[in-house]
Amino acid sequence: MKENAASRVVFILLLFLNASLLNGQSPPGKPKLIKCRSPGKETFTCWWEPGEDGGLPTNYTLTYHKEGETLIHECPDYITGGPNSCYFSKKHTSIWKMYVITVNAINQMGINSSDPLYVDVTYIVEPEPPANLTLELKHPEDRKPYLWIKWFPPTLTDVKSGWFMIQYEIRLKPETATDWETHFAAKQTQLKIFSLYPGQKYIVQVRCKPDHGYWSEWSPESSIQIPNDFPVKDTTVWIFVAVLSAVICLIMVWAVAFKGYSMVTCILPPVPGPKIKGFDIHLLEKGKSEELLRALESQDFPPTSDCEDLLMEFIEVDDSEDQQLMPRPSKEHMEQGMKPVRLDADSDSGRGSCDSPSLLSEKCDEPQAHPSKFHTPEGPEKLENPETNLTCLQAPQSTNREGKLPYFHANGPKSSTWPFPQPPSLYNPRYSYHNIADMCELALGMAGTTATLLDQTDQHALKPSKTIEAGGEGKAAKQRESEGCSSKPDQDTAWPLPQDKTPLISAKPLEYVEIHKVSQDGVLALFPKQNEKVGASETSKEYSKVSRVTDSNILVLLPDPQVQNLTLLEEPAKKAPPALPNPAEAALAVSPTTPGNCRLQLGWGLGPAGFMHLQ
Amino acid sequence: MKHTFYTFLKAFTGSRLLLLLVVSNLLLCQGVVSTPVCPNGAGNCQVSLRDLFDRAVMVSHYIHNLSSEMFNEFDKRYAQGKGFITMALNSCHTSSLPTPEDKEQAQQTHHEVLMSLILGLLRSWNDPLYHLVTEVRGMKGAPDAILSRAIEIEEENKRLLEGMEMIFGQVLPGAKETEPYPVWSGLPSLQTNDEDARYSAFYNLLHCLRRDSSKIDTYLKLLNCRIIYNNNC
């Protein structure tokens, strides 16, 4: 019985529950406060979002209490703000006080309260949009026409007393456009727009923002039609453009007038010849492809680019830092003056192989009384060496001119290039060229002749293995002109000092010669360098016989088999190895382009390779 | 010997005094306004009240902006979901000052009272701002946004106080302005070891700073429109 009663009660309860569930009735869902906003810092409104109503009619109430008070109030006005809102009038609004607001949902089944919202009216200010937006087209007589936009501050904001401070923003666009053009108008209530397209219908909107708060919504659109005859030419822009282009034209004319040539060369630089080592234009011209290819083969390929650049740029001089290259007084002769080169005491200055055996061919220069003096050759100069068998050769005009001047390596512990013009005081007797000068002297029987092998005008350093004379198949090197030994007063030549450090030069078939001595009768004693061994070879071959002169003004020398084992000058010989840790290639003369310049040309070739062709 | 020594000392001190005078003059000249302060009712006063008010309004606006940003930054970083706001009610040390709470009250308040209130608020914040900077610096991982703003606010607060004193001197010459101001005593809670309690203390301080800077800003703008523009801003 009891069990029956209990089960019955349970059954009824379940039935009841089921019934209610089937009806869908439940306590209301939790409401949620969305936001509160104050339009003028004097009143504010709060809105909430109701939850599920649980199937029953649900009432919502809003309760709050202020900071520092315990009394709980209910919302004074549920209507003014619309559905699900609460409006707090001036009487009920306090600034700088926190409101703790809660919304309660009540229905038959129960009550559900939202999470409290903490609100300080100071920080929820969002004004209404500005009111009474008016547009007007104005055509003042002597000024440009414009669109005059006016508006009023939004309602509910007390600007006059300073309680509320507003900033405005305008945006407008032609009706058909997509992007708005926005203008910030600060605190003013009018704006003038000048740049308008005629014949278009413009739409304008305005909005505002308190000094601390949120931006308002955009006001309703106002539109205005711009008449077709609205003058819109903005000549100022065109005037500015015209003036600017005139200025630019003037500058260009001036630049062309004064620097025409250099500009032209800058814009259209002269086409350089092929810089392929061992590649000889003349071979190509003659059509001797076999020799050309052979010459090419013997070279290290491809040449290192940095070497070329360096060689083209300047000539280094080894040794002390204070040795400066100073151009001769008559520097103006130089066409494109060689840049004075700082003596580079560091053989590993990064120029690598360029520093090492590089042969400078130089123009004939004035012989100096001081044997150790070396001067850059001045402009067009002639080398004359009447007392020797050497002749000054005109360098063939060829595009290989752009080849590099071989560097002169000063002696000393490191290899470096020749000094460019240097004052006598800076001369370092350690330089190997000194020895050559001595030899020159001996050879020419002149004292104090110095030779410089610099070809300054050319500004090119020819790599030792730059080109291969086409005709030098296995012939001896060309005879080197020891123009430096000439007694011509205005010419100095220095012996190019062969040094070999460059890997550019292949061992075969090119061989390089180092000048050992100059014999009494002006014969150069050269000894070939087999490879990069330091030191003089045992045997030296004397190349004093000119076999022929090639088309490109190169003397081809033949070794003189009868004169062997010439005694080398001890001093230069001794000096040479320490001075030239890496014996350089045979010096090559660089021939400047200008006619009349002497060029030292030295080619050395043993075997089928032929010789270098210096240009 | 002694005589010469004394004369030398006198001369030296005399020149030193002169130097001191010169230097102090130079320093004094570098004020908020480079023009001399108007003595009461002086005719050729260089600084106009309008300029003073303009400047003061600018500075107070700036301080309130910085305070709001600093508070938002701190809230975002350290106070999310912690319910610090509940503890921040009634936590401001300046709540003892009788400040008007809405526009009507403010408009009915005489500008002497308003200006005294502003001065009291500014003075009462000197000390807390100083400690705020020190403690924020020591806070681990204190973001630069908060620290830099705290430093800036401290400086600007001093500047505004000077300006307000000048304005007070011009608008109400002769009135006494030595009202006592509320003293802040929240330093121990800023230095407590309990991290949550410390962050709560910071939250309160920044919350109160934001509110008080808003009050100062609003009152100044009210006074500006009332005195300079005759309620016709």
C-alpha cells in the first residue's frame, strides 16, 4: 500500500513534470545587458537582450544601485528608450559614480538575473549625429566657386556652457563613386569644399565625437547636384607642372652644354672590347681561328673580374703608407689623369692576383736624374732610346686598349704595384724597379735615367696574360723597349718589373721573363720564369734578337743561344728575389691610345704559346 | 694677511651671489610661460588669461587621455576576469572632496569653489603619481605603455598645477587657496607581496586617476567657457 502510494505520487509528479515540459514552460533564460549610452553626459539609456522566455510570459525588470549607496532602485523609465531598454533621466543620472545594473527576467516558473554591469556615465558618451545638414553652392565673384556645407550640433549636447565639447567629420562622394572623401572639421560647424566634379550629384554626411567618447552615427545623406558649367579647372596644378618641367629642361640643357661629352659617355659609354684573356682582335680579323683558339686555350678562363676592375682603376704601389703618388707638375697633360694611387703596403689587400705580377706598361717619360725617381708619363710622349736597340713602339690601336695595364710590383716583402708618380723623396730604393733602372742605366750608359712604366693616360692595367699575340707562336718574347733608359729629356720610363703572382697566367705556354740585367751593349738579359718559384733560374737566356715586328707593333724577340749564362748582376739578382717573392711576368707595356706615345711592350713567350700582347 | 683673505672672500662671495642671482633669474624665466607672471591687477601683463586657460585645458585633456589609455592597458593585461571592479568602488582617496556630480550642480558652483577643487585634486595626486611611477617600474613585466604614461602624467600634473595656480592668482587675486587636500595612503597595498592584492591596488589607483582627471578636465572646460567665452563656446 505504501509502495503504491509512493509510486503514485512519483507517477503524478512525473506526469506533472512531463506535462509542463510538453508545454515548454520553464524559468526564463538569462538576460544579458548589451550596452548603455549617454548622448550628452546628462542622461543615459541601457539596453538588454532577453533570454529564452521559457514558454511563459516573462517580465523584465532592471535594478541598480550606485557606488557608495546600498539602496537598490528600479529603472525609472522603460519606455523612452524603446523595447528592452531603460532610460535614466537627468534626475537619475550622476557623473563620476559607478552604477551597478542588473536585469531580471521573471515568469511563473522562476526568476533569472543577468550578470551585473558596472557603468560610469563619463565613459559611455556617444552623441547623436549632427542635425540640419545643409548644402549650398556658392559662386563668389573673383574667387573659385565652392560647396558650402553647414550643420548644427546634435541634440542633447550642451556645447555653449562647455559641458560637452565636440569634433566633427564630413564625408562626401559623387553618387556613382564607391570611395568616400573624408574631411575632419574639428570644432567648426561648416566646411567649404573646392574640388568638385561638374555634372555630378554629390552625397554628403556628417558625424561627431565628444572630446572623450565614441563617434556618433553618420547623419542621413544630403545630396546636391553640381551644375555642368561648374568651373573646375585647377590651373594651379598645371602651372606647377609647367614650371617644374621648364626647370628640369633648363637643368638638362645646362648639363648637356657644360658636360655634354661626359654625359654622353656616361649614357652611352664606348663599347669596350672583349676582355677575354688571350683573345686577340687582330687574330680574329685575320681570320686565324686556330691561333685564336690556341691563344684562348692557354689562358686561365674566365678571368677574374675583380682583377680587371682593379687593374683598370688604379695602380698600386707597395711599401710605406706615406708614399704618395703625386702627379707630375705637368699633370694637365694627362688626358684622363691617372688617379694617384696610394701605396698599398698590404699585399693581401684583396686585389689578389691583380696585385701580383702585373706589368705596367707606361708611356715614355722624362728620364730623371735620380735613378730612383719615377714619374708618371705625361700625356703624349715619345720614347726614344737612340742608344739602345730598343725602340719605342706605337701601341697598336685596338680595342684591347681597354685591357689592363699590368701592375708593377714594387719590391719588398710584399708584392704590390708600381707607384704611380711619386716624388723623389718618397722613392723607396727597395723597389725592384730600381734595379731595372740601374740596369737601364748601365745599358744606356746614362746615369739617372729612370723609367716608369706607367701608362697613365690609358689607365688600364694589362694583365700579364691579357692577350696573346697571334703571331707569337713559340717565338721569343718581344723585345722590351727600355725606353725608360732613353735620354730623352721629357720621358721617363721605368722598367716594368715582372712579377708573377697571378694565377691568371697559365704556366704554358706563356712564360714570363724577368729582367736580369742589361748587358753593356744594351741587351736585355731576361730569364724566363718556369713557374712560380722564387728565385732566379739558373740559366738565363738573352733575348736580344728581334725576330720581327708584328702588325700590332709588337716586337718578337728571339733568345740568343749564343749568349747564355750571362752573369747576372749580383745586386739586382739578389734584390730581385726578395723584392719579388713571386716573380712577376714579363713586364708589359701598355700602349696608350694617343699616338706618339711610346709603349713598352714586352712579350715573353716560349714555346708555342707565343707572347703577350700589350696594348 | 687675514684682512686680504677676508676681502677676497667677500669679493668672491659677492660675485658668487651675483652669479646665483643671474642663474636663478634665468631658471625662473623658464616657466610654463616665458612671460612674467602678472602681478595682481598689473596693467602691462604679458600673459593673458585666455592663453593660460587654453594651455590648461590642453594639458588637462592630455592627462585624461593618458589616464584612460593607461587604465585600459592595465585592465586588458592584468585585470581580465578578476573582478577588480567590485573592489574599486569607493576606493578613491579624493572622494572626500565635495565635487559636483552633474552639470546642474557644476553650473551652480562658483568658480572659486571649482578652482579650489581643481587645485585640491591636483595637489592630492602629486604623491600617488610619484609612487605609481616607482612601483610600476618595479612591477615585473611592466609594459612600457603603462610606465611611460605614468611618467608623463606625473610631469604634466605638476605643470597643470603651476598653471592652475597662476589662473587662480589672476581670476581671484587675493583669495586664499591653502585648503587642505586629501592625502593618499595606499602605498602599502601597492607594495604588498600578494600579487592579486597588489594588482587590485593598482587597478584602484588607475581607476581613481582616470576619474579625477576627467573631473579636472570637465571643470576646467566649464570654467573656460564661463570666464573667457561667457558661456558661449
